[in-house]
Amino acid sequence: MRNLVVRPVVNKKDLNSFIKLPFEIHKNHSAWLPPLIADEEKIFDATKNHSFDHCQTVLLLAEENGKVIGRIMGIINPMYNEVHKEKNARFFAFETYDDDDVFDLLLKEVEKWAKKNGMHKLVGPIGFSDKDPQGFLLSGFEDPISIIVTNPSFEYMIHHMERNAYGKSIDLVQYRADVPEEVSPVYHTLFDRVSKAGYSILEFTSTKKIRPYIPAVFALLNKTYTEIYGFAPLDDKEITEFSERFLPFLDARFIKIVLDQNKNVVAFLVAMPDISLGMRKAKGRLFPFGFVHILRSSKKTKQLNLLLGGVEERLRIKGIVSLLAVKIIESAIHARMQVFDSHLVMEENLSMRAMYERVNAEIYKTYRIFEKEL
């Protein structure tokens, strides 16, 4: 008889165990991308993450004979449920070894917690927002993870979810494409047409110059992402936390903002050089040398990761995307990048998928978010 115990995180020592566990589980996982421990603290520490203020949460640890061997987080976002007329709870940060007993025990504890709080369905893995790592890897296990907000899970997690009668909620795909040698004349023609209509594109040389536009960019993100699966609008505090979390890693050359005739932000695109090699060398720590590894990798990489983008809905058929496409391709060529990575695209987002497939991009990873009626 195994001595398994599931208990909540109640103090800093528990939280430290919660954050450090994946480093043990994935220590021999060649495709894993270790997160920064300081960044994980900003996500899971309720005193540092404003999202805890308006969500119900539970962080659980599984132990055997005093050793932590599993973790999971439960989240209920009342505002999201109200807007979408749902009664869903989410599970997130689910990590275990390939162990039926531990997996089942943790998942069932979150199911019970969700039912106790009046929820009708459990979905996941997905965090406070779609900007957190989401989905379990379904295909593409052989390729190392390169995006810091994707979930580098083992194949056995899929098996355990299906064994627990969880089905597909949505799949997310990740594309890879070669950077072209030159911008297509078609894009240049559209670029000229849209520019003559009074739209202009901003480019930057430092992240300091981007800061004045952050509120408008996130306002547009909140407006245009309402249909994105799992997205919950960010309030002012969350916007500050999110931007401060990622801005230090961004390269201003790969941030583009489109303004209309009245200087309103109507579209944006955020990309960044791939820093995954530096993240692996940093092993979760910025100091004393982690930041050096990350900086070096951002300068040496030949891959540009597309992270965020949005276009005012009423302008999506007016060729505004051509402004972003021309400038990001020009910047990638100038920086001698060879590969674009799409980040995650919803399987049902046919317009976005068609855009990638027109440039011969190929899917190289698929992630699945699961669901189950409680």
C-alpha cells in the first residue's frame, strides 16, 4: 500500500517545491525548456500575480513518504465564466512522473474542488489566460521546445488524460516557415495601397520607446482576443505585470505597431529572437550567468518567434496585415534570420492558418486542451 498524500501549498517552502518539481521530472528530458524560476514565482505567488485577486485557486502537491512527486493547480475565473456563460474550472501546471496513481489522485482532487465550487466542467491544461503555457503536447515530441510560453510535456500525459475519460476541447498547432529572401511583390503592392489610405507603421530602436504605446496595444488585445479560446481580458494591474515580465526579453526591432489616420493603434505584432538555447544553459536562473547565456543566444539565433499580434476587426479585410508582414519580413532578413516560428494557432483559426500555409509553413507541433463534464 502506497503512502500517497495530496495537500495544498500553504507556505513559501511548499511554493518553492511546487516551482522546482518540473526541474526534477524533466532533468533527462532533452526537448524540455526550463522556465526562469523568478518568472515562475511571478506566476504562482499570489502576492506577485494580480490574477489571484479575482480568481479562485488551489495549488496542490502530491507526496510519497515526504517526497514531492506531483503538482497541479486549479483555477476558476468568475469573470471569464460570466462573459462566456460557462461554469468551467481549469487545471494548470500539471506535472507528474509516469505514475497512474499520482496522476489520478491529483486530477481527482481538482475535480472535487471544482464540483464543490459549483463548476460543471474541468478544462486544461490552461492557466489564468491563454498567455500562460497551455495544452499537452500531442505531436512533435522530437523537436526541442523553443517558445517559453508553450508546454513541454511528456507523451504519457496524453495517455493518462484519455484514461481518465477526458476528451478533446481544442487543438493548437505550431508552424515553422523559412524566412524568404525578399518580400513578395504582392505584399509590397498591398503595403503601398494601405499606406496611401493613411495608415502608418511604427518601428522601434529601443523598448523604452515602446512603453508609451503599451496601454493602447493591450486595449486592442483585450478587444480583438475575445474569441480566442481561454482568453480573459487583462486589467491595468495585469497589463503592468505581463508587460514587465516579458518586455526585458524583447528586441525592439521586431515590434511593429500600425496607426490609423488619427494616430490610434489599430494593429500590432510582437516577435522575438529565439532564446531557447540560452534558457537551457541558464537552467532556470538569471544569475550569475544565466542572463549572459540568454543574451548571447538572442544574438546568435537564426529563428524569429512570432508571439502576439492583433488587428482591429473592422480593418482585417483592408490589407492592414500587409504593413506588418512587409516590415517583419524586412527586419528578419536584415537580422539574417532563417526561420519563422508561428507560436500557437487555434486549429479552427482558418484565416491565420491559411496565411501561414500560403508561405509554405508546416505544422511541426500540436497541443491539445482537454475537457470533461463533472
